[in-house]
Amino acid sequence: MINGTVIYFAISLVSMLFFSGIAASTQQCSAFCVCDTWYDLERASCVGRHLYNIHTGAPNNVQALDLSDNVISLLTSFELANIGFTRLKYLNLSKNAISEIELNAFDGLADLMVLDLSRNRLDDISAEVLEKNKNLRILRLSKNNFKSHIPKLRSSSLTELSLDSCQISHLPLDTFNGLKHLRRLDLANNLMIQMNAIALQTLHFLKKLSLEGNPWSCDKVMLDLKMYLRNKDIEFDEICSKKGNVRKFEKMVVLPTMTRNYHHSKIANPEEPKERSNRIEMESNILNNKTLSTCQETANPTLVTDSVAYWFLFLGFILGIFSRQVISYIWLLGMCLYNRRCSLERFNNGFSISREPSLLSLDGRMESDGSLSEFYPNTPPPAYRDVMLQPSLYRYPSRISNLNRDR
Ligand SMILES: *[C@@H]1O[C@H](CO)[C@@H](O)[C@H](O)[C@H]1NC(C)=O
Ligand SMILES: *[C@@H]1O[C@H](CO)[C@@H](O)[C@H](O)[C@H]1NC(C)=O
């Protein structure tokens, strides 16, 4: 009896949870958004709806708002707060077309902890834009195009910042001065040649730094950086340890000399290493990013291009032989079809016994006769297919003529 009650109770509890779960995960809370609970947060997901602004109609008490994969291009001041999204802890604006963020765009979002602005078209962000979001911990800025305008953000709370794949070529020494609590910093897959350890000296809590995928020059500055990171016990992926890195740099150095004319002022003092690296950075800005990424991906680019060249040579050779064969076949065939003698000779193959031993002697005889056409005036040329299918019947070219003549 007790068992029955327990089982009944358990079943109803499970089904209740199940159905409420289903209901929560599929609830359409506006024309563009689906609402559910996620990590104990009330979430609205408005993903991939071609939204061009943040007015989604989602309930304004949501704590997590996912607007990724839309076409939002601008965030105006107080826009989020005015809609009422003041409880937001998580805001995902990844994969949009944002090229401008106004100074007070995130004002009034006091609880915001995670902000994803990756995969947008940002080329600049003002330093103060996140200063008032005192709870912001994680900021993603990957895959934007900061180039030389790397943002000098100020945030006393930020612990994690990703700036990977942003085409950053140069890191000013004071870039991270406003981010005292940073623990993880991602600078991978940029276009940096050098990074001075001084740029990290204000980051007393830094635990992990990602540097891979940059065309590092691997000189003294980089050795110092590695030493600094080791001393401070900061985790980082090994750089400048393989030969491949040196090769990348060599490639980078070779390229600028080809476009030297554009930078007369920059090569005024080639001895000075700083000048040189500046010049290389300028060049790397100009170079198309595809070239650069190929440099980075293939450890030994010259070898690859060489082997490709050999392959082309080889292919050309094979193609040449093949086409020569085909052309000579066509030529021979053409000759045969054109030359009546040839076709008749083929037709002659393999009928009865002949007094003529060979084609040559037949030719000679026909020549002496001087009346080739009278020999076999009504014989059609053999079907090519027949010749092919029954070669034994057509072996001796001279015999049919004799047969015909005898007949
Ligand atoms: C934001 O959304 C994108 C695409 O939907 C996803 O890849 C990314 O992980 C999300 N960001 C965060 C911080 O969760
Ligand atoms: C290279 O630039 C084009 C636009 O100019 C961009 O679409 C592409 O993602 C960039 N590629 C890399 C590897 O940065």
C-alpha cells in the first residue's frame, strides 16, 4: 500500500517535472524569442532571426539574452536600459554586424557579468564604455577588426578578456592598465611581431595568456617576455620554440622589401630594430590577411609551393605524352580514312589464300597495274566495328584483292 503510494507519487512528480521542463524549453515569449531557464537564469534566445536592433519584444525581466547571429549594427546609449533589460547578467551579441557602440550603451546594466561582442565589425571601442558595469567578469571581443585601435578598456571587475583574431599588429604598453583584475587574456591569432612584457606589468592576477598564431619575431624582446611569464607563473602556450616560427618571421621580413617604395620614411634608419619592426607592422597591415594566415598555418611555405610546382611539371609532362598519343592516333585514323588504299587494305584482311606475300608487294603490283579502282569497284569499306571485333578475319591485307580479282 505504502509502496503503491510512493510509486504513484514518484510517477506524478517525474511527469510534472518532465512536462514543465518541456513547457519551459519551448515557450515562445515574443515573436522572435524563445524563453527558458538556463543556469537558474531566465533566458530569452532570439538567435538567427535577422534582427537589426535589440527591440525583440522579449520580457524585460530576463537575465540572459542571446541575440547572437542577427544583423544588429549599432548599440545606442541607454538603449538596453530604456527597453528595461536592467536585470541582465548575460548578454550575447556575437555574430552580428555591430560597428559602433555608443558611450553609454551598457549603462543601467548593473548586474551584467558576461558580454559577448565577438564576430562583429568593431574597429574601436571607447575606454569607458564598460566602466560602470561593476560586475562584468567576461568580455569577448574575438574576431573584430581592431587592427591598431586596440581598445584600452577600463574595468575594475573584468577577469577574462578575449581579443583573439582581431588583426592586432601592435600592442601599446598601456593597453591593459585599466584592467587590474584580469586573469585570462587571449591574444591568439593576431598579427603581432613583438610584445613587450611591460604591457603586462599592471596585471598582477594574470594566470593565463594565449599568444599562439602570431608571427612572432622571436628576438630578445620575446625572450624577455617568456622569461617574465615563467617568473610570474603565468600559463602560456610555447612560442618561438620551433624552427617554424623563425621561418614565418623570415617570410614577414622578405615581404616588406618588395613594396619598399611606399615606405621611404620608415626605412630611413634600418639599423634600429624598433624602426624595423614598425615597418614590418605597417606592411602586415597592408598585406592581405589571407597571405598572412597561410604563412601562419604552413610551417614551411616555400617547401609547399615548391612541391606544388613539381606536381604541375609532372602533370604537364603526363598531359604532353597523352595528348601526343591522341593526336597521332587521330592523325593515323585520318590518314587511313582519307587514303582509300589503306581502307581497302584493311578490308582485304584474312580472306582465302593469297599469292601475294605482303602489303608492300601488293602495293607494288597494284602500282604496276596502274588500275587500282578496277580491281574492286563495288567493295564498300569494312565496318570499323567488324574489324575490331573479328581481327583474325582481317589479318592479311592483300588477300581479298586477289580473291576479288580471281572471282
Ligand atoms: C554566444 O553565442 C555564440 C553563437 O550562438 C556562441 O558560440 C558563444 O559561445 C556564445 N557566447 C557565450 C559567452 O556564451
Ligand atoms: C580577411 O578579411 C576578410 C574581409 O576583408 C574577412 O572576411 C576574413 O574573415 C578575414 N580573414 C581572416 C583570417 O582574418
